[in-house]
Amino acid sequence: MSTQSSSAESAFLRKPPVRRNISPETILSVTRKIIDEQGLPGAQARPIAEGAGCSVGTLYNVFDSLDTLILRANAQTLREYRAASRATLDRAIRSGATPTERLVALARTYVDYAEANTLRWAAVFEFRRPPDEEVPSWYREETRALFSIIEEAIVDLPGVRTDAMRIETARSLWAAVHGVVALAFAGRISPIDASNVRRHVEIVVRAAASGLGGGTVSAGTA
């Protein structure tokens, strides 16, 4: 047997057997693992199918497109992060924390999650759908549920008395914190990096809460 034939046979034997019946959960798990290891660019149909032990055709039978698969994977990330935020807010409420301290605790949870799952979290924001395609309603609901936690945290702030104001303010606060975190973990030259991101996030949150009537501008211990 030639060396080339031997190598081809070895490569064939290393491949997992192709499975015709495979669950969406298995494909999603493989997709998230690839994103964790390689980032969003690595989440392509062929390596996902190979990792799941199925054909590319089977993958597209389970998910109608790669975009849908990635959105589903990102939705799982949002749910995972939302669970961490929910637990943080519940603890803050039980401890009698002020709205400002609730926001600070949520911001710290954001930093912790982004730091522990950098590529997974980045994939949520790096993914782009074609401009003529709407975001599915089930994905919009995931983001809506996430923002509702921030809305609950600020419900007692005097500056956000109406539902409309709380909805708008929650998004503004999230965007401000996300901007700081994105700079810290994007690897760009910036005065904000992983070593001081928590302090900068807390400064932003306390300043915003103060403006809404919820506390002072000075930052505590990050």
C-alpha cells in the first residue's frame, strides 16, 4: 500500500461516522464549542457538520440556514447571560440594595460574563444578517427579556417614572456599559483594558444613576 493511500485511509478512519438522525441540541452544542475555540469565523457549515457527525445536508435539514443556526447559538448565549443577570438582581433585591447598587452589580456580572466567554459573547455582536432580512421574533424576544432585567433594576429611580422611559433608559445604560466592555476586550489600543474595565464600568453606571436621581457619581471599589 502506498504512503498516500495509507494516509487517506487513516484520515477516513479518524472521521466520525455520519449520522442521519441528529438532534438540534447536538448541532448547537458543537456550534457553540467551535465559537468558543475559534470565534464566529470558525462557525462554518462543514466543520460544524463534521463535529456533529452528520452531513452538511443533514445540518440544513435540521436548521434551514447557517444564519438560523448561529442565531440559535447566540440566543442560547443570551439566555445563559440573562440567567446570570437574573440571579445577580435577585440577590441585590434580597439584600436591600439601592437601584444604583443593583445596576453596579449587574454591570459587574456583564464584565464577568464577557471576560469568561469572550469569543462566545463577541459572536452575538459580530454576526450580521443581510440588511433585507428581519431578525426573527423569537430572537427579539430574547433581547427583550434581557433588557427587562435592567428595567426592573431601575424601576425605583425618580428619573424613569414611565414604562417608556424605563425601556429607553435600560437600553441606553446597557449600550454605555457594553461600549466600555467592548473596548476592554477588543484588543485595540485603548485607555480601558481588562485590568481596569470594572472601575470604568462602575464610574459610568454611578454617573448615569446619579443623573437619574439614584446616587452619587463617585465610584466605589471595583
